[in-house]
Amino acid sequence: YFPNIEIAKYKTFNKHATNLWCVIRYIHAELLKKFNKCDLYLADRFSLPICHPSRSKYSNLFEDKASWGYCAAKKERYYGFKVLLITTEQGMHQLMVLILMNENY
């Protein structure tokens, strides 16, 4: 929730949010130094839908990368990617990989 978001211009907001990526990366690196000693890593793979299946034929987002997949937990097909996430037992993410749907991992 962002109060008075209609007052702020979208491009300005997006520019500032994008510029914060460096700060977030620095904070993450410092936290990793603190929690780096870990014996157990957890891995999970989940779906990342780009758009609703009924709108997929009209969407040109990632048209050369995204493709169709099946989410067994939701028992539905979706258009998008899979994400592989590896975390420490404290919950700090170590690695996040975007997997193309036509590749098997």
C-alpha cells in the first residue's frame, strides 16, 4: 500500500524503486556474511505465471522466453516460468534461478 500513489508519477516511482536494487543487494550481502555458516540448505521450485491463460495469446511479455507449464498443486496450466529458490535454514536466499518452461531441471 502506497498512500497518495495517484499524486506521484509512475515513471518517477519506478525510477526510485529500481535505484533501490543496489541498496537491497548490499543489505543482502551483509546479511549473508552474518548467516553464512550453514549446514543445511533448502531448495524449492515454484511456478511464476506471467498472465492469465485466457490473456496469454494477447500478451507479448517474454514471448520468446515464457511458455506453457502445468502446476500440479493448483491443477492448472499457466503461461510463464519456473523459479528455483535455494535458501539457508534461517531463510536467507542464496540463489534464485529463472527456469524456462521447455527446460527440465
